[in-house]
Amino acid sequence: MNWKTLVKIPFLLLAFALSPLAGADPVWIDVRSSAEHYIDNIEGDVRISHDEIVQGVEKLLPDKNAEIHLYCRSGGRAAKAMSALKEAGYKNVSNAGGISDARTERRLVQ
């Protein structure tokens, strides 16, 4: 290897680390009301009401390829939010169902 190749390696590693391929953690969003979230929530998850989802996610996650999991009480509002996000161009959005389903999927059930 010549010195020019060796100089490029750190830059390539940095570019990969900052790319979407680096495997960023998925974002979990509670689309229930603030009152529901106050009563029961998953620590660390973002709460954005389902009717404000597009505006909230665009501020939080401008990357339209970000992995987003939505949940509510039973999955209905999460389905509406998922449709709105997909219509806004987000490609990697899923409906996890209700908050208990989100806990189970993430193995947070005690």
C-alpha cells in the first residue's frame, strides 16, 4: 500500500461510521396523548401525538430512512401515524401496536 491509500482509510472509516449503514438505533415513538403518557410510559421513548407526527418527526429525524417504531394503546393511532409518515416519505416505519406490545417486542416486560 502506498501512503495515499493509508491516508484515505481514516476518512473512509469516518464516512462509514456517520452513514445510515452504521446501524443507528431505532427510534421508538409513543403517539398517545400526554395524559396517557404521564400515566404509563417507556422511559427514554419520544412522545409525539399521532395528529402531530409528521411535524414532530421531521424536526427530530430529518433522515427519511431512519428506523421508526410507533405505538399507542392498541395500535390504531400508531397505524394512522405510520400512514402519515409514509406519505411524508419516511421509508422505515412500523406499527408496534400497543404499549404492552412495544414492551414485549423489546423484552422490557418484567
